[in-house]
Amino acid sequence: MRPSPAPLVDDDARQADRAPVDATHCRLVLLMSRGREGMGKRERERRRVQRQEAKRLRRETIASETEVIDNAVEARLMDEFRVLSEGHAAGRVPELAYKRERQRIFLELGIPDTDG
């Protein structure tokens, strides 16, 4: 005896039997299908962002330390120039020594010496 053919059921009836698929389920299936490859990519991206943040913090720290050092050096040079100028005005520092020291101080400060 031959098996009887399967009853004909239209596609609409089959779809009605299925459970509705929501967006969360679709995302979950998509993530699961990506498997370890997707997880590895997210991990690499997270590490890359962490490295960028660490570099940014190092650059900011170095810049602020350099700025503090520069401010201290600038203050020291300005004080040195003040003492030099007062000594020259009082006649304790000869003209040639004054010009030479002023030029050195201005050069270290990055100021053009127009009188030298």
C-alpha cells in the first residue's frame, strides 16, 4: 500500500501556527550567529578605546608637567633679569656684562633682543 499524500495546507495557515518573532529575538539570533568572532571584535574595540584613553591621559599629564616647569623656568629667568637690570641701573653690573646676560636670558625666554 502506498502512503497517502500529505494534506495540502496553504502558506497562510502555516504562518499562523508559528510564534511571532520580535526584534529582541532577531538581535539575539544575529549575535549568536556571529559567535566568538563578534565577541572578539567587541573586545578588541574595547581594548583599543582603553589604549586611546591611556595615551590621552599621558599626553595631558606630560603637557601639564611641562607647562608647570616652563612657568617655573620663566619665573626664574624673569627674576634673574630683574636683578640684573637693578644691578645695572645701580652701576654694579658693567654695560658689556649686562648686554651679554640680557641676551642670554631673552634667548632662553624666546624673546627677541632688540637692544642687543
